[in-house]
Amino acid sequence: MKRLYSFLVFILLAMGVLAGCGNDQGKEEKANSEGKPKTEQSEEAAFPVTIKDAMDQEVTIDKKPEKIVSLIPSNTEIAFSLGLDKEIVGVSDFDNYPEAAKQKEKIGGMDFNVEKIISLKPDVVLAHASGAHNSKEGFQQLSDAGIKVIVVNDAQNFEQVYQSINMIGTATGEKENAEKVIAEMKAKFEEIKAEAAKISETDRKTAYIEVSPAPEIYTTGKNTFMDSMLQIINAKNAAGDQEGWVKIDQEAIIKTNPDVIITTYGPDSIKQIQTRKGWQEVNAVKNNQVVELNTDLVTRSGPRLAEGVEELAKAVYPDTFTK
């Protein structure tokens, strides 16, 4: 009887331990489902993933990439913002942000070095639609070498920028981080928009943005993210009746008489505009309101656009946004 009693106690204790393990496992599963940090196993569960890229090609990635090459600065900035510093093994010659990007292997400019990329043995190459049509042969060589090539869209507005971030996040197993970056950008835009809403209609300014100099002068019209930036800060676009990135009619811009001129293309841009024939009577020139902004912040379609909007707001409405 004693032996039987001891055996029954042992069985009950064992069942209790097993039940405890089951409860712990249930708690862990519940925690993961409630947004707690993912385990390596759950990250792997996100793969394989199939992405339709900007060229309407379906690209299937079997597992989280361990090595990534980026062919354009905007893709690189997005990838770094997603925490992919260690995974990035190669970048373009033009990549200058963040500082860590300068230390990565360079793979060329618009004409990227296919052999160099293959030698880095990446799992994924982040290409870009802006140069895709001239790079089909190179993309095919990379694909033939077993490298997945994802062509990211050439974003022209904020929604498309968000799509770019989401695409890179999905492809690299960093979708949650991508959603976080997008949410932070949107929150910053809303913060600036709320402050700009306090500007009265009589104090609202007209701004002209010049993105390339004479003789081929270009500005930004509607349906571009730079036009969206002006909307966020409650400013009128001097070229708001134009569509996309357009070559300007100087007389038409002079007639709008902008209060502020924003330039994005170099150290001599302010002087060039101030001394341009026929522009001396423009309010922005007369009142010394010609401002140069960091082109990367306001033209590069990545996470720093939120910082670019803030700098634009300070340039157009210094009294409101530099307090």
C-alpha cells in the first residue's frame, strides 16, 4: 500500500509539473500574440514571402536575408532605419547617410558593378524603378547568380514613400519596424500640420521651390511629395497649377510673386537666383527670403522626409517654427 501511495503521489506531482509547463507555454504564446518581441523562430515563420515589386515582378524570398546590397541612397536610408546595419554589405557610390553607410563596400553609381555585387554574395539586392529600365541586363545577371532583385517604386508622393518602406520591411523580415517608421513619420507630419493650422489666411505665404538651376530650371508641381510638404506647412505652391516635376516658365513664376524661394541644389544657388534677370522685384528676392535647404532631406524619398518638412517649415515660417 505504501508503494502504491508513493506511486500515486509521484504521478500527481508529474502531472502538476506538466500542467505548469503547459501554462507557461500558453502564456508565452499569448505574449507573442500581444505584440511582445518576436523570437527567432517566429521571425522565420514570416518566410517565405512573395513580393510584387515596382516592375510587377513577383519575387519570392525564402528566408530572412543575411546580406543585402542597396543600389540607391533612398533604399539605403530606409534599410538602416529598419535596423539592418549588419545585413547591408554594399551600397552605391552616392550613399552618404547615415555615417555607417560610408563605411560599406561601394558597388558603383547608376552603372552598378555586377561582378562586385556578386562577389559580396548578397541574398537580396534592393534596386530602384528610376534606373530599372536601363539595368535589365544587370538585373538578369544577378538573378542568374541566384540573387533576389527587388525593384522598389520611384516614390512621387508620401503614400508611395510609405509603400517603399513597407516593401523593404516585408522583404527583409522587418515589417513591424517598417510600420513603426511609417507611424513615426505620420505622427511628425500631424504635429507640424497642427502648428501650421494656426497660421491665418492673411499670413499664409506663397513658396517657390527650385530643384535645378538655369538654363533648365525645374520646380515641383502638384502630386509630388514636395507639394505635399507645402500643404502640410500651410503654404501655397507657386507652381501648384502644374503637374509633377516641371520645367518652369520664369515669367509665370515671377507673376506669382512668391514670398519665399527654396533652393535645393548647391552653395551658389541663392546668389544665382538673387542676380537672375527680372527677379529683382520678386518679394522673396527683395526681402532676402531665398533659402537653401539640404537636398537630401527634401528630395530623397525616405524616412528623413519628416525632418525635411520640419526644415521647410522653418524656412517658410521662421517666426512660427523656430521658437
